Amino acid sequence: MREFLLGLRLLLGAGRGNRIRFFLMAAGGSIGVCCLALVLTIPSILDAHDGRAAAREPRTTSAQPAGSTLILQRSDPYGSKAFTRVFVAKGEKGTDKTPPGLSELPGPGEVFVSPRVHDLLRDQPAIKGLLPGHEKGRISAAGLAHPDELFAYVGTTRDRIAGEGRELKGFGYSYAPFPAVEPSTLTILRFALGTLVLLPLGIFLSVCARLSAASRTRRLASLRLLGLSAKGTQRVNAAETVVAALLGAFLGLGEYWLLNQVMTRTGLPSLRWYPDDGALSVTTIVVCLVGCPALAWFVGRASARSAAENPLAVRRTAAPKRPAKWGGLLLVTGLGIVAGYCVTGAMGRPASSIGPNALLIPAGVLLTGVGLVLTLPLISYSLARRLARTTQSLTLNLAMRRNEVEPGSTMRVVTGLVLLVFAASLAQGVLIQLEQVTRPSGPVQDYSLSLSAITAQQQDELAGVPGVRAGALTMDSWIDLQSPDATIPDQATALVATCAQLAQMVRRSEGCTDGKVMRLVDPNSSVGSDLTPGTSFPFRFERSKEKELNITLPSERIVYSAYSPSAVGSAILLVPPSALPADARPETARLILTSSSEPEQVRKVLDGIAAVAPIAEIELVGVNIQGLEQIAVIETLLALGMIMGLVIGVAAFVVSVTDRAVERRAQVTAITLIGARARTMRAVQCVQVVLPLSIGLVLALVTGKLAESSYLITGGSEVYWDLAGTPLLALAAAGVVAVAVAGTLPLVGRRINPELIRRD
């Protein structure tokens, strides 16, 4: 306790500069704690989403006894979101069972809607067709997964849903039917966020705990020479860092509370939550208030070891010891693991991510990242010592001598930026894998809408929705079920499109001629293989003078290869639009639209369809709308992690540069008084940072690419070597160097203050 109180007295009585440094440590630590709290709270936000969705899930049976309450649930895409409607037919039994968010079940003609649906009813009156009845109330937060959810309870009569309805037994399950993020994907997400945020965060908090390391070490050496014990000297330094970390932890938790209030009102793309979902849990508070000061305690004790063990060497500025080599051991170990997995991919026998590999993969990546940071001082020291002995340049000699004396000082400036590039490379790999796993296997996405649900004008407008490559119709031939013949006649599906439209909707096609009815043949499918040329198929139309058109199966063929899945794979006839009667609308037909399968493009097209035909039911061929929502949430969280990593990296650089500018004032002033020009000193400061930073960035690019490739190989990705992302990372590294150069310029001022030397 005596050493702790002494550390506080030194903190308060060591002058304005020391107090500024203390608050700088606290401010930097608060940013780190805020990011840490956000990362730790993301799983609870997702769990809260899933918990409310599970609590409202109806428990039903297939029986429909008289007097029971029936329920029918529909989930359709509205734009790029799922619109869930629960139809309820109240009976004499089960009326006391109400879902969360409602005080009673809706009666016939009554509708309870979410706030987002309430706004849609005001802005898009046409959506009322999906909700027959009048709005009686709104669903409270307890019955919604998130504030922007499209959800409604629709009261109806028993006869309307008797065919598909099920008896209501209650509400609530132990699991959500459609989790916000699948458990397997959540594991990948946690690993990505840990690498993107937690690894740079640990380095950043360590940097904040070691501000003004040189001046603090000399002060501690003086205390040691005055009779303070070695352990007491370490405790004095640790006390100051712990108090700064504790203050930063409280400030960071307060910053997160404000951030949570703001973000719950503005939201993130595809991710919204209620304030209580993001509330700080006891675990998060304990980790922040205990973990961060504990890290500061160990860093503070370690940084004071040299002053405690050899105070005379510190006061007399003895020749520095060579940095420890054990950091290089971590780097070599991590590189050995990730390089081993890269070798398995190069040999054509990629390792899987199951069994022991599930632990070795993240361990290899983390060891590589930590080893990269700990090896940089050793590399900088060795390079600086060699260059200082051989160079004839005054600028380079001064820069290298300073890096040789204090290799850790420069490393604190560049470490955050080096980790930023390393994490960015790994983030590219995560995005590549998620993109390949979640998007459809084909390059196109088909959308199917019932032609009877849209008007002719809407049909024309839908074909012009931005992102739509082609639009066509599929129509089914008519069958007379009342025919006295014992056999059921053959039925055919015709694709009404031009050759150009067909080419946009399939992988390849050969032999197509515009203006002619032709047979469609897919060698990989047996559809229509039993039909013989000359078979006639009748197609019926609405609101046309010609009520029926007979089309004969021709012998001329179009050989094509359809995507899997495809909306045109069941068609056996290609009918040109000119062959149909004017303004003809088939009785049983669907409008088929085709676009790129990129998730962003799919959401854009869905939004465009909803703007033209908000009530129409859209079938995404081969895609579940809940899957699209999960992709959007994952991308949002990864983007959030990269933004936090960027904030931490930039904050570490700003804090370190500011601290270095203050700490180096005496040395810069002394050399300037000797006769060095300001231009020379600026060049010296620039070289001191840029040279080790360049080495670190090259290592970050190489090790980051190896870590990314090992992650892609073990994850079963089709892409092993992400060469396309290399230029982007190289450009980012060049930008980092430019930022570092700009940060070193303020170290040399225009005026000289000799008082700084006298104080030293």
C-alpha cells in the first residue's frame, strides 16, 4: 500500500506534463475498453434476438378439434427482408394463450402489426392487401426479434385456414426457428472479430500503459537509488498504470453506454437491437474493470524491471541490451503452422478444419500475429546496429543510433499500423469464405412471381428493375381433367422468351432461332425426354380474343445447360413472344426475372420488385430469404470489426506519436543546439519510423497472406491464393507509410527551448 500511495503522489506532483500523459493513457485506454465492451456484447445482442423469436414461436398439432384455435404462419420476402404473417382463427379453446408482445389474440378482421409494418401501411397503402382487416394495435418489443422486423398477427375465420391451419397449443420453444446467425457461422465470426479487434486491442492497451517509458524509467531508477526495494519500484510504476487503466475502464464503459443509446436509435445496416439487448452484463463489466487494470499491472511491472534491477545503467544511459529473442520463437512457431496448411493446399490435399485442426488454425494465426509484434524490436535493433556502423550518411546514422538505443520506442509507434495490415489480410479471407459458402452456386439468381398477382403495367416495369438481366414467362399447358379418356394427357411447360433472353438465363445454349417455336433439351435432365415430336399442347389465355392456342412439339431442338437451381429447367418448349395473341395473359403462368447472384445485387433487385409490386409473393429460386438476412448481419458485424480495428490502429498511432513527440523534445533540442538543421532533424525522425515500419509492413503482408491462405484452405474454400486482394493490401500499406511520415513531422518544432535540456 505504501508503494501504491507513493505512485499516486508522484502522479499528482510530477508536473503538468506527467498529468497530461496520465490523462492521455486514460483516454487511450477508454477507447480500447469501449471497443472491448462492444465485441463482448455482440453475442448477447444476437442471443436476445433469438430468444424473443423462440418465445413467440407457436406450438401446434395437426389435429383440428371443434372449438380449438387454429393458427397458420406465412413468411414471404418483402424486398430483401422476411415479412411474417401469423393468421389466427379464434375458437372456444386456446384463447387464453397469447404470444409475447400481445395482450390478446386478434379476432376476425383485426390485425396487430409491428411498428415497422405500421409505417409501411402509411407509406405503402397497397400492402393492406397482405393484411386483410383493420389495425387494432401494435406488437410490443417483447414479441419482436428486432425493431425493424416485419411481423403481423392477422385475425381470420376458421373456414379460411381450415385446410392448412393447425391447432394452437401455446407459444415458446427453446430455440429460434431462424437464428440471427447460424452456430457454425458464429464460430467463424468470433474468430474473425477476435483477430480483427482483440489482438490489436491488447497491443493498444499495452502501448497506453507504457507511455513516456524513458522518462518514467529514469524517475523510477532515482527512487531505486534512494533506497526503494526492487519490488517496491515495480509496484510504484504499476500503481500509476493501474489507476490510469481503471479510470480508462470507467470512461470506456460510459462511452459504450452512450454509443449503445445512439446505435439503438440509428442502427447498423441489417442489424438493429433494443437498448436492453446491448446493456452491459456483469461479465462484461468484470472483464473490463478487472482485465484491463490487470493487464496494465503486468505491463507496468515489466516496464519497470530495468530500473529496478540496474538503476545506475538507466541513469547513466548505458548501452542497451539486445531485445529478447523469444518473440521470434512465437513467430516461427505460428508461421510453421500456417505454412504447413498452405503446403497441404499446394499439394492438392487440403487439410480440413475438424478435429485438432479446429484449434491449430486459430492458434497458428494468433501466434503469428503476436510473434510479429514481439519480433519487430529485435529486427529493428539488428538492422539499426548494422546500418549505423556502415553508413556514411549523417541522417541515417542519427536515425539508426536512436533506434539502436531505444528500439521499443519506435515499435510502439508502428505496431498498431503493422497489425492493422495483418488483420486486414485475414479479414479478406473470412469475407471470401463467407461469400462462397452463402451465395448460390450459380452466377445468376432467378425470381418467380405469379402472373395473376401483377398487372400488365407492373409486368413491364418489373422487367426494367435495375439489376434484372432478363425477364420471361413460363406457362403450363391446360389439361381437361373431366375428359372421358382413362389416360391423363401429357403436360408441358413453355418458356416465352427470345433467344437473347434465354442466353441470359442459362449457362449456354446452341441452335436457337428467333421467331420459331423450338424444343428445349438439357442433356443433364430427363424432363420431356419421353415426349415425341408432333405432340400438341393447348395453352389457355385470359382477356384475349383467342382463348386457346395449340402448340406442337417440334423436332428442331435447342441444346442448353441450365444452372442449378433454375426456374427454366422444367420448360420443354421455347415460344417466341410474337407467337402469342396480342395482349394475351396465360391462365397459369409465372413471370421469371434473372439477375446476378451477388448478395448485394439480389437485395437490390428484391427492393426494386417490392417497389413495383409490394403485394406480390416472390419466390427466390433456390434461396431462403432468412439466409439473405443472415448474410447481411454477418457482413455488418465483420464491417464493424474492421472499423473497430481501424479505430484501434489509428488510436495507437496517434497516442504513440503524441507521447513520442513529448518524450523526445529534450534529445531533439540538444542535437539542434549542436548545429543540426531542422530539415535534417525532420528527415532523421522520418527515417526512424519509416524504416522499421516498412520492414514490419512487408512481414505483415507476407505473414497475413499465409494466414489467410491457411484459413481458406482448411475452410474448404474454392479460392486458396487470394492474389486479387494483394494490390489492395499493398496500397493500404503505402497509405500507412504516408500517414506515419505525416505523424513524424511535428516532432521538430520551429522554436528551440533550452529549458528542456536543463530540466533533463
